[in-house]
Amino acid sequence: MVTLYIDDIQVSVEKGSTIFDAAQKVGVYIPTLCHHPELHTFGGCRVCMVEANGKLVTACRAPVTDGMVVRIDAEGARKVQRMVVELLLTKHNEDCQTCVKDSNCKLQEVANYVGITPERMAMLRRSVTEVEIDESNPFFNIDRTRCILCGICIRTCEEINGVTALDFGFRGEHTAVVTMGNKKLAESTCESCGECMERCPTGALARKNYERPNREVKSVCGYCGVGCGIHLGVRGDRVVSVRGDKDNPVNKGQLCVKGRFGYNFVNHPDRLTTPLIKRDGELVEASWDEALDLVASRFKEIIDESGPNALGGISSARCTTEDNYVFTRLIRSLGTNNLDHCARL
Amino acid sequence: MRIKLEPLRQEAVKNWQELQSFGQPIILVGAATCGRASGALDVMAAIGEKMKELEIDAIVRQTGCVGMCHSEVLVDIIKPGRPRITYAKITPELAKELVEDYLVHDNAREDLAICVQGETPDEDLQVRVVMRNCGHIDPNSITDYLAQDGYMGLAKALEMMPQEIIDEVKVSGLRGRGGGGFPAGRKWESCLQVESDQKYVICNADEGDPGAFMDRSVLEGDPHSVIEGMAIAGYAIGASKGILYVRAEYPLAIRQLKIAIEQAKERNLLGENILGSGFSFDLDIFQGAGAFVCGESTALVLSIEGKRGMPKPLPRPRTSEEGLWGKPTLLNNVKTFACVAQIIHRGPDWFKSIGTEKCPGTAVFALTGKVNKCGLIEVPMGIELDKIINEIGGGVAGGRAFKAVQTGGPSGGCLPADMLNLPVDIDSLTAAGSMMGSGGMVVMDDSTCMVDVARYFLEFSLEESCGQCAPCRVGTEQMLTILKDITQGKGREGDIDLLVEMGKAIIDGSICGLGQSAPNPVLSTIRYFRDEYEAHIRDKECPAKACKALITYTIDAEKCQACGRCLKACPTQAITGAKKTPHTIDSDKCDKCGICFSECPDRFAAVLITTGGTESSN
């Protein structure tokens, strides 16, 4: 263990920890824009500058040493922090009201912490680069006027999803998060999982047609047998969003494109809500008891007429492992091994 | 162990002596990039043509750049039994005359000559270590290099222990010539001390400062000196592989290097079991895509690995411990390697006898700008700026007044006239708010606006910023916008303090040397020329009369002789007038190109430039 002092608060942390880790342990806030606990540290935003043993370092990268004296609010560090935030704001879309991240935005949070004054902002020259919003992806947009180039999306795509659809492109003031060959997102290797969007600290990567839910319901994704934990965002009786359950051991908060964005079927008018039985050539609504009785009686008739091997069962990858297990028991109990699964078709 | 260099050397020396005493005149044409840009290849063709026509036998050879870029194309002629005469500014026509006059009629054409036996007027001020062979030998001939004691450093090194070599480099006091000035021996030692199955030696030839071309000239004029230095380094740290990182915009340097590497391999000075020593060393060329930031060690390494060239933030392992492909990597500049071969060959004490105690050796500068003699110079560390500019450089061009000198490229700063007695070395320039960098030196006269100079360099830094860290990316952009505003008369009260504050924060906050030094041109010009900034902001005046938005061109009706020159030359038809009617300039149409000002004959001096409340005429 290594013992250090953060603003005179003594803290002991494991060797190899960073100043940022140590500060978190004692509940001391250090502003940051590019740090993300699930990703490798980047150290690009420079907002987490602190003074350690008299030298300016980035808290997210600097390893702790024994007896280290850290000043979070040192003047030199504050100047860098404030300048970076002020300058990012001069390049940032001012229209916060229409931004999905309004009041949940890391840039707002950090700007609030470092203290932005109208007098200072008036001294600076504003220049938001006009870039068209990339709306090519069906689920989320890239609005580069809100991008602070923290690189979290790039690292997420590489480290979490292993796709590397995004990287920094160009140089200097033209630097931007781009796909290979600067193509539209839909024409890139992006799998639309939305992990980048979930982590974007600003509204640069934003869900399309976003509606803020008024309550959440914990559930399990019904798309495949993995069974990812989800929180369904609900507004009235409508599902309006899905987010991964970070506490779920299966997916640790991650989701694929279907789990995250494919929830519209829930409230879709075409969705089947009761069993249907074909009567006189037409499918008509029936109760579960009616339907199950019909299935059981037809099974029996077929076995009696042609033997159990005239029956077979096909299950679905959208069912859980447990569901599929029970299904195999059912079919085998009817005396046949004719079983298959849609994933093999 | 017996190092088998002697037979190669003897053969080379014999060749060289034969060449000098062959009984035929030797004609040397400076055909580095600077020479070629001035028409060296046409001059060579003209010489060949004339020789054929007159049926003269002479040996015509190409050499690299001797440094006198101000007098290209340079042609040297050595007639048997005569001293070498260097001729300046030779055109194909003059070349033909020269061949006929000197070789046929024995008229040495003193009117075209610039010096004899290479003894230029500033010869005693210059010391040639890195550039000793440039302009003298044929870069495509390894025997030329061998005859100048080439590869003797390597041969000697191969008989020494690696630590002994490093000790010699340490004793010599050699510091990295790429700009950082880090002691080379210490860097080598840390590479040696890391255990690894593979190590690399990389030569940083990604020269990118505007106005700097020292490394290019060395690679074009004496490529073997760098190859030899790299091989010595490879042996000293235990690396079997070297990479020359050369920017792709240097095609001639790359070609000369390729030829040199092949020749060295043929003679077993590279490759397996070099000279029977058991040491093997291979050399490859990697062409950089022209990103300035890739001159930074970690970005350079990433670029070779095929990734985006972005410097790694601290804390990070040193390149010497974990560099290319995660292996210990020694990275030095072209000139550093070029020094090494001679340090080993001639001993560290010889090297220490040149320059200052803390910065031994020489500094190579690319002297450009408003100076009479632009070109490459090599001077001992510690020489005064004044001697460089006024003696070697021949003073400010056009008889104008000296205003400032910019060193260190976009990372450096501007020094004013009262700093001219500054002894130039790595530390003194840094202390003065500039830096040596890789060796760019741009002289400015009183027609140069310092705000505009700062803007120019900052624009370069911003364009070349890799964009990963916010202070460098958005900070330099904001500073640049403010500077542009100032030069356009839109500066505001408080801008200067804002620039200083922002500059300091960028230096403190940036990841790499590019960002940490990008504000230097602004801070140093504010430090030494604050009044010029104030004049722009408060009086909307550009004292140098250079900022277009702040100047007006008018014609003095009393002086104007109605000659019509300005009227004809004006590209925007802003000037009206007729015979015997003084001309006038319509300021709405005038786009301030300054053509009228230069067209108006000096004896009239009728075109005036006004800024704020002052005016000047030509």
C-alpha cells in the first residue's frame, strides 16, 4: 500500500493506483472529461491536472508514490483546467436546451466546477465549426458540434466491442472522430451497438428520437439466450429506452444493437398478444387454455396415428437456456428425439 | 579480432589520389536539392554538351550542398596542378563559357569565382564537423567517403567494448542535435542497460521546421556519415536493426541513402558479420508521411508501427526502454549520428575542443530570411549571433535594418537586436526565450511585422497539432484567432495579457513538445516587441507596415511624375491618372498588394504607405 496526502487528507491505496483512484477513494472530486473507469486512460483532455509534489500532472495517469503531496486546487492546475474548459466551450454548440444530454452533460458539470464567467467568455473568440450531423445510423446521430474529442467513443469501440470503427482523423483544428475514410457511420464497420453513445460525455453521440423515461423496470433482454440484464425505461405504458444493467454479471451493462435499440416491437400494433387458432381457414384469437388444449389433443392424435417420431420440435435462440432445456424435456417425454433449433437453420 | 577495413580504405585512398592526379580537370557540380532547384542538372548537361563539342576530357562529378545556397548553382573546377576554384550562380550558358574559357583558353574567369580552395571569407568562423564532406565528395561514391577516413570510426568501434564506446560519447559531451539537447551518451547507456532480444536504432530525419534543411543536406551530401554513426550506435547498444525515418518529401535524400546502404552492404560495412567482427546490422528506410508531430519520439515510433502518430502522454516508458514494437529503441537526429563517427575516430577530446564546455561541438543552422547569404552554416557552439548574421550571413539584405532573428522553428522564438551579442548554444537560446531546435534561423528586417511572424508560426503549429490534447488543439487555435484579429485591426484591449496567460497554460497543459513550445513565438515576440502588439491594438497601426488591413497606399501628387508604371502594373485597376496628371489610388479597389510601391521608380518615390498616423515612401 502507498500512503499519500490529497489536500491534506491522508489516503492509502494499492501500489500502481493513480492519483485519480486515490481521490475517488476519499471522495475528493477531480474534474475530468476523457477518463472513463472501464477504459484505458487517455490523458488527452488535461482537465484532471493537479499538482503532485510541486509538479503539474494529470491525475488520471500519474501513479501515486509514498508520501506524495497532492494539491487538487493548485493555481497552476486551475489555470489549465479553466482554460481548457473555456476553450472547449468556444468550440461547442451553445444550444443546450435541445441537447439530449442537457443537465446530464460532463462538460456542463466540469464547466460548473471550474467556474465560467461571462466576462471571461466575452474575451474569447467563439468558433463552432459547422459540420453536418451524421444521421446515417438508424439509432443514433453524431453531432460534431458537441464533440469535445475526449476519445471515449474511440476507446470504447476498440476496447469494449473490438470493432475499431472509430478513430481520430485529420490534424489540428480539423481533428475529428471519424470512421475509416471519413465515411458516414452507416457505411462504416460500426455495428451500431451504441456502447460509444452510452459513454459519450456530451450530446455528440445521441440517441435518435430520445424520450426521457419517467421510471425504469429491471428486466432481462428477450432477444437471445445470453440473457443480458437491462433496465427498461418506461413512460406511461410505453417502453421508451433500454439501458444495460451494470450490476448484471452476464453483460456488465453492455448490450448489442438489438437489445439496446430493438424495443419498438413491445408497443407495436402488429404484436401478437394472444394465441391464434385457425378456424375455417382464418386465424382467430383464442385463450391460452384453448390453445394448449388443442396442441395437446393434436399431439395425442398424431402419436396414436403415426407414432411419436411423426412429431418434432423446433425451439428458438431467443429463448433462455432454461426455456430451451424445458422444451427438450417436453419433446423427449413425448417419445421422440426430433429436436432442432433455429440457430442451426 | 581483426577488423578488415584497411584494404577497403587503401583502395579508396588510391582511387581518390588517382582522381586528383589523373591529369584531367575535375568539374564538381553541387547537385543537392538546392542546386537542382537552381538548375544544377541543366548546368551539368550544358557542361557535358560543351565538352563534347570542344572534345575536352574532364571528369564531371556531382556533390552535395556545401552550404552556400545563396550562390547556387555552384561549380568547382580543379585543373591539374591548380587550386580548386569555386564558381557561383552558374547558369547553363555561363557553364558553357566557363568550360571554354578556363579549360581551353586557361582564363580562370575570376569574375564568376567566389572562392579558391573552399576558402570563403567566413572560413575561420565556420567549423565543419557534420558537413565536412558535403560539397566535396560524391555522395554516391562510398570510396570517396572511405578516402576521407570514412568508416574508420566504425572499424575502431568494433574493436572496443560497447561500454567503452558509450563512455567516449559521454566524455565528448555530445548532446542530441534534434532540439532536445539530451546528452547522447546517457541515452545510449540507458538503451544498453535494458536486456532485450531485439533493440532498434532509429535516425530521426523527419525534419519539418519551416525554413530548416540541415538534415536533408547532410543526407543528400554525405549519407555514409549517418549510416556509419548508426552502425556504431547499433554495436554500442546491442541493436541489429536500424531504421532511417525520412520524410517522403525528401526524395533525393532517400535515393542517396538507398544507394549508400547498398554500397555499404556490398562492402560488408552493413549486413552480416560486419568486417569480420561478428556484429550484424541492417538498415531500412521508412518514409514518413510529413506530419511534423512525428518528429516526437513516441509519435514517430507509432507511425512506424502503422498507427496514428500521436505522442504518448506522461508518465510513459522512455523510448530507450520501450520503443518500437515495445523494444528498447535509440532515437537520435541525423546530425547526432553524423558527429558520432568522428567522435570515435578522432577521440572525444577533439570534439570537446570545439564549442563550449556545456555544449561541445558545432551547431548547423539553416540561415534564411532577410539576410544576404542564405544557406547552411556550421559554427562552433558559443559563437555570437552577430557573427552568424552579419559576418557569415553578410548582414541584412537590401541594406535594411535588422529587427529580429527567429531560431528553433515553430517551437522557438524571436530575439531582438540587443540580443545579437548572445553566444549561441542549446542552453543560452532557451534561456533567452527561444531555442536551438533542429537549427532553423530566420533573419527579419524592419519590414517584418512581429505579430504577423508569431501568427505564421502559430498557424504552422496548429496545423501540425495531432489534436489529441485540448490545450494544444483548442488553445493554439484560440491564440491564432486572436493574433489574426490583431493583425486585422480587430484586437481588443486585454488581448495581450490573454495571449500570455493562455500561452503559459498551453505550455503547462500540453502532452508533448509541440504543444509545450507552440506558444513560444507569441510569448517571445510579446516579451521583446510588446509595443508592436500595442500599436496594432490601440492605434490600429502596423509599425512594420506589413499588415494589409492596417495600411493604406496613396500617391503623393507632388512627387508623382505620371509615368504610368503603377497604373499599368496595378492588378485591380485601382489606379487612375493620365499623362501629366498625377495618379491616384482608389482605396476601395486597392487590395494592397504593394506592386505600385515597388514599381514606382526610386527617384520619384511617390507611392506612400500609411499606417495609423505614420507614413513611409520607397
